[in-house]
Amino acid sequence: MPRTTTLDCPGCPPLRALTFDVLGLVKVIEARGKEGEIPKVVERWGEPDFSKSVLAASLVDRKFDPLLAVARKNGLIEVLNPLNGNLHIAISDNTDTSPPPKDEAIVGMHLFSKEELEVESRRCTLLSCTTKGNASMRSIGFSSSLSKDASTDLVKTWKVCGSGDVTCTKVDGSETHALFGGKGVEVNMWNLEQCTKIWTAKAPKKNNLGIFTPTWFTSATFLSKDDHRKFAAGTNSHQVRLYDISAQKRPVISFDFRETPIKSLAEDVDGNTIFVGNASGDLASFDIRNGKLLGCFLGKCSGSIRSIARHPELPVIASCGLDSYVRFWDIKTRQLLSAVFLKQHLTGVVFDSHFVEEDVTQTAVESIQQETEAAQTVSEEEHMPRKRKKSSKEGGEGGKRKGNKTTDKESKKSRRKSHGETERKQKKMV
């Protein structure tokens, strides 16, 4: 039986999230209104097609002109507008219509937020990496008008690894360095401006029994946006490792989490906490400075967690995976806020942090309209003529009538008694 939570969900603050699944659908989830609102699916982009399964996604989260890049199973990379789902450009490396082989599937992608703004056109840079370690950077130009004029220029290409399969990639906050790691590929760091490798990890030593654990990295994340030297990596052997490239090539700290592979990692804004999700649906937070478990999130997921996203402003994280649920959690209490069933296996989730400001203005306008309507209804009720209540008056008059009847009876009795007494006195006199 699947293990699911039976806890009461208090609801979410106003937020907006985008989810991606194995059928290539992009679903928009929004929680509107006040605190404690239940998120709902408000939009669905695309048609279900397994060949268009979303393998990786990257969002440029900004207030004006945001961008969303989606890498699909058939080899297409689409750049969309995350506000309405309109397609800006679609890129493909395949000359034929057949899908790419499994070795050349895209496993990691990053859309750079730095762009060259022009009068009528915009340009952005896209980094992608395949399973066999073929990394490339493209400069994409598309028009901001309704015309579909677009151009792509292949800027740089390089080989990340000589053997093995790449399974995880990550770009730091300054967008100058990138991590690559995988099955048989030690995690390594590259300088994106020069396309040179600057650091490679060294495999850990054998354990007390002399057993060597093969290299298999499944996820990685930087601890801070301002410092690219420290990062955490998860392995297939249910281990989380902390690396510091300025100190040594082996892990500074390593600790185990349950008994299933680590599938997803996400960093907190404080730079000291990470969120870990594994293949059995366990989600927990750790203090990466000492490897201490801060606590597990309440409520069990019934499938592998494939993506964790931290909201940039609200104390909320989102997780999704193979149980087809996207869940929203409170970071402070580690309580489940809400869960939304989306029918398909999910591959990723991202937050749109600029939705709150727009939603607050809308709710403020709606509240003002509701208050004015309520005031109008109250004034109309006051001016409406009111009907008199007859029951109380009739009851009062009835009471008076009953009281009069009782007094009349008493007076008649007293008269009869007095008349009887006078007759008796007259008889005695006679």
C-alpha cells in the first residue's frame, strides 16, 4: 500500500508554482487570497505526449520579461513565457525527426538571467549538458514583438567527462561556475567564462572492511549564491557530502540519510541548511556545517522525490516526484501545508516569486468591491418598509380581555353572596 499522509493541511500563503511531468505538460498552480488557501491548477500548457517528456527546466525569475526553458525527451529545447505559456523559440540539434538516443538525452540545463537588452530584440544564453558529457552554450535571440523571428548561435562546446554518464548539473548564483557529476563521473567544477576545468573531486577512501564505494552522484547544489567554493552533493549510496574546493578534494563532511538513493537537494537562503529528498519519499533538513539532522518533514510521500524548490521570499518549499503529488511545506514547523494531485509522474517544480505582489493587489481590489457591495445591501435593507408584528399585540389584547372576564365573574359572585345574606336576615326577622 502507498504511504500517504493523514494530517490536516492548513493551506498555503499566496503563491504560484510551475510543475513538469513525464507527458510533457506544464501545469500552473496558484493559491490566491488570504493565508490558508488551498492551491489549485489554473492552467495547463501543451498536449500529453510521452516523447515530449520534460527532462530539465530552468526559470529566469524576474518581474519584467521572465523566461522559462524546457528540455524535452525528443531533443527539443523550448523557451517559453512563464506568464502565459507562449513559445518564443524551439531549438533542436537533430537533423532528422527521430528522437535522440538515450546517451544524448539532456540531463541538465540553465538559462542565464544576464541578457543583452536591445530596442526591439532580446538575447539570452542557455547552457545544456547531455548524458555523455557534451556541454554547450548557446546565444539565443528572439523578438519581443509578435513576429517569430529568432536566431541561435552556438558559442562554445566542450566535453565534461571522458567516460561514465552525467546525471546532475548545477550553476552557481553568480553564473560563472558549474558543477557536473554522475555515474562513474567524479563531481567537477568548470569556469564557464573560460570553459576550463578548475577542480575535480577525489574518491573517498575505502571503509573499515576495505570496500570501495563506486562513484555515483545523483544531485548537487551550491550552499550560497555568493560563494561557489562550497557545495553539497548526493549519491546513489544514500550519502550526502560537503565539498570545499579551497580546502581539499575529498569531502569535508559526509553523512548517511536512510537507506535509499538521494534524489534531490536544495539549499536554504541562510547558506547553512539543505533539504534532502530520497527515493523512498523521505524529506528532511540538515545543518550542513556539522551534518546534524534538524528534523524530518511531517507527512510521508509515497514515491521518489525528484525535485525540491525553495521559495525565494516565503518560508515554503515545494517537493514533487513519482507519486504525482506536488506538496508545499512550512520550513519552520516542517508541516505539510497542502498537496495537489496532478495525475502524472512529476519531474520538476519551480516557483514564480513575483506572483505575490500581483495577487495582493487583486485581492485588495476584490475586498474593496465586496465591502462596497455589503454597504449597499445594508443601506437597502434599512430603507425597506418593515411589517408590524401582530402576534404580540393580539396576545396583549387577549390578555386584557381575559383579565376583564375574570373580574366580571368575581363581581357576580360577590353580588350573589350579598343578596343571599340579605334574604337570610329577612327570614330570621319574620
